[in-house]
Amino acid sequence: MRLLHIIASMDPKSGGPAQGIRNLDKSMKDVGVIREVVCFDLPDSPYLGSDNFLVHAVGPGKGPWHYCSKFIPWLKANIHRFDVIIINGLWLYNSYATWKVISTIKKKTPDAKAPRVLVMPHGMLDPYFQRAKERKLKAIRNWIYWKLIERKVVNDADGMLFTCNTELLLARKSFFPYHPRKEYNVGYGIESPPLYSPDMAIAFNKCCSGLNGKPYLLFISRIHIKKGVDLLIKAYVALHKSINLSNAIMPKLVIAGPGLETKFGKLLQDELEKTPEVKADVFFTDMLTGDAKWGAFYGCEAFILPSHQENFGIAVVEALACSKPVLISDQVNIWREIEAKRAGFINNDTLEGTIDLLKKWIELAPKEKRTMENAAHECYAENFSIENFAQRLFTAINSSII
């Protein structure tokens, strides 16, 4: 079976979809699926060239829509080589252009064999994006775009692929008419992390000097308002000032991810300038990769993400895979799986909810923390291993072909 992933960018900084494609490499080969990727990156992009599957970079993608003039000619010339196409993400040129090519083939040559088309929205049909106060104009734009274009992409596809049941159910609430032919809850997954080595701690300490072996909580994600990092800082400051720690130790806080140089990122750092005694316990670092990233995960007490919307949260699952409990909001769509295994604490995506997450962890007895660490790894193994994800995806692909 030959499968083509279509995605706007394979840049790791663009988020989870690109990493998800990479994570599937070995497991999909094991079940006989040959995969290729077409993206709108420049061919000489530094993050391309090291993958074990073909990546066709036909960019650049221009503007907020990522328009790419070379994509439709490339797809027309290559589409006959594939049995299945997966469109990763919505609202960009890649989904519209794919629909246009497929629909043209079906109209001109109804008897021609066209590949099955599956759409993986990666949370982009979540009602949050239509309801968030700061997105009012974008919500109107999306509604118009849905009526004109995106509903055809979704409703004409052979099926929709969702990363969890919560995403599948939420997708039904945002737009209408919404009547996909099939819906598949394929889950999502990551490869097992590399085993811990001292080199990881050394690499992380180089990126985040000053911790000196002190316990810390870890936030790894884009520095963006959607991720709730402003709530995290405010909650951390509030606890620093008011909580009765008694025998507990206030852990440090590490905030890692791209976006520190943005206006929002600078505001967060400026906010801490008002409380120098707290600032000394908060460490900012840019996006972590390789040994530095794994060193951050293995070295932390727990992972925290009070996000306002998170379709899956690869970093959340990476923490679980490293046997680290997770402190997350109930807007992270995999919270039910985590709560069921008691692999962390869940609360609302509010300041009060975030304070409660921190307080519960800080006041948790050491023995209970160890129990939760074991539960975290069990949660990963049962729900989010790449092998299980690949098998569910393979089953959905076969089902769409039959």
C-alpha cells in the first residue's frame, strides 16, 4: 500500500502533525505501508533531508493560506502512484487544492481509479476556535470559508481521522452542514523515548543553567496564549506568596518552547520582573530538542500544561512515556484517558484551576508521587504507544478502501 501525507510544513516548530508523521515511520513500514510526504517547505529547509521516507518539498507556501503554485501540478503528476491520501490539517491551501484535484479527476473520468482521501484535522474543528473571544474576526472568516470551501473537503472525503473520541465528538459542534462519510477514532501516539543517560541531563543543564539539581515542574509547548502559560505564571506567583508549604518544597518552574521573542512572550517575562523573588525560581528556555529535551522530561517532577485547547498534546504524552505525571486542564482532549489511569491531575483552564493543579502536586506525599509515576507510564503504554496508533490507523485505512 502506498500512502501520501499532504501537510503545509514539516517544520518541527509547526507543532504535532509533522512530528506525528515522523513517529509513524517504523510502525507503518512493519505493516507494509510505503509512505511519502508532500509539503510546502523550501527544498533546502534545514529540518528536511534526515527522514527515512521521501519528502517532496514543493514550496514556498506563500501568505497565511500557504498558497503554493507548484503543488497542483505536482499532485496531478504523482497522484496515480498512491492508494490513499491523508490531508493533515484544515483551513490552508493544501486541503483545498487536494480536493480540487480529486474532484476534477472524478468529474472528468468517473471510471478512473482515484486514491481514497482521508482528512486528519488535528483539532482544527474544535469549537474553541469559534468561541474564543480573541478570535471573533477569525471565527467569522472560518464560517465563510467553511460554507465556500472547507465543507466540501470534509464532506467529500472518504473519512475523517481523529486523535481521540473527544475530538471526534467536538468536531460535530462547530460547523454545518457537517456529514462526513465515515469517522474513525484512530488515536495518536509517539515512539518510546530513548532510555535515560547522564548526557541528557548535561545537555539540558547547558540550556537551562542555574537549576543546580533543584526539583522543577516542566512546561514544554509554544509560548502562546492558547497554551495557558500566562495562567501558569500567575498561579505560580500566587502560590509563592500565599501557600503554606509546611514540609513541602516549592519546585522551580521551567518554561521551554518557541515564542519567547514574541510580544506575548516578552509580556510574560516582564510580568515576572514585578516579583524578583519569584523570577529567580522561573527559568525560560527556547525550544528543546534531542538530549536536552529528554533531559528536561526525565529530570522534572511533573509536566504541566493548563491549555485552553489541546487536541492531543504530544509533549503531554512524551512526559507520560518518561513516567512523569501530568498536570493539565480539561481542555486537553486526552484528559479522560489520563484521569482514568490516575496518571496526573485535571482541572479547569482558569487561574483557580491552575493554582489547584500546582497545590495538589506540591502537597502530594512522596509515596503517592511514585505511584502516579508508575501510572503515567502505564497510561502511555496502553493508550498512546506508536505501535497501537499505527495499527488503528492501518485498520481505518483498510476500512476506507474496502
